Amino acid sequence: MANSRGMTAFILTLGLTALISVACEREAERTTTTTEATPSPTVGMTPSPGATASPYASPVAALTSSEKEFMANAARGGMMEVQLGNLAAQKASSNDVKQFGERLATDHSQLGQKLQQLASNLNITLPQELTPEQQTAVSRLEKLSGKAFDHEYLKSMINDHVKDISEFERALAQATNADIKQFVSEALPVLKDHLKMARELAGKLGKTG
């Protein structure tokens, strides 16, 4: 009887050991599965304070309608100054007016190139033609010659530059785009110099004419 009870106890012990072993294996499998299914904490998380930000994280703000209008007007005005400057270099009777026309054509060509580069950087398409009103002004000067041309050309340059300077100063005060402000800051001294030269030439021709 003692041997029988001992054998029974031994069998029960083996059975419990086997059950405990199976339970441990299943628990280990569940732990592994849970670990594999848990996503990495770095995916979709906010970068740490020291992380490098993407250069495209903050898109450039869109231009305002007034900024676009300014660029378009500046482009047309520059084209007109170049055309009239070349016309003056050919038709003016005064050598001073001829040289003045050449100077304006050169300066406004350079400003036009800077404006075109700026427009390209900002993904803006600038007009390539004058307004009907501007074209009429060009055609009117094309029909003149001699001192009449000199007088009307200088008068036109004075009026145009007074208007241009006013528009550029307004853009400098109101524009929010830093690149536009930079362009205006570089252009204003050139425009003011042109206005000063035009007035001095007009005064000189008035005294001699």
C-alpha cells in the first residue's frame, strides 16, 4: 500500500510539472506576440527639441494682391522706360538727352532683370506687353523729332518717375515679402537719381531753348 501511494504521488507530481511547463510556454508566446505588435514609439512622434527641422516645414506665404499688382506695374513701367530710353538715344537733338536716354535704358534693363529673377523665385508671371495707354504714349513720342522730342521726352520722364517713386515708396511701406522690399530698396535710389537728372536737363534746355 505504501508503494502504491508513493507511485501515485510521483505520477501526480509529474503531471503538475508538465502543466506548469505548458503554461509558461504559452505565457512566453503571448509576451512575444504583444512585443512584436507594439509600434515603435518613434513612429509619428514629435521630434525631440534637438532634431533638425525640414526646410519645407514652413511654406512661403502667398503674395498679397497689392504685391502682385506692384510687380506687374513695375515690369510694365520698366519696359516703357527702356523703349523710350532707346528712342531718345536715337532721336534726341541734344547730346545730353541722348546720353540720358541711354542711361535710363541701361538702368531699367538691369532693374527689369532683377525683377524677373524675383518673379521667377516667387513663381509669378510678369506681363510682357505695355498697357494700351503706355503704348499710346510711346507712339506719340515716336512721331516727334528735334527739340520738340527732347522737351516731351523729359516731361514724360519727370511725370513717370514722380509716379514710380510714389508707388515704390508705398510698396516699401506696405509690402510684407522681404524680397520685394529688398528689390524696392535697391531700385528707389536709381529712380530718384533719374528724376533729379531729368529735372536738371529740363531746366538746362529751357534756359538754352
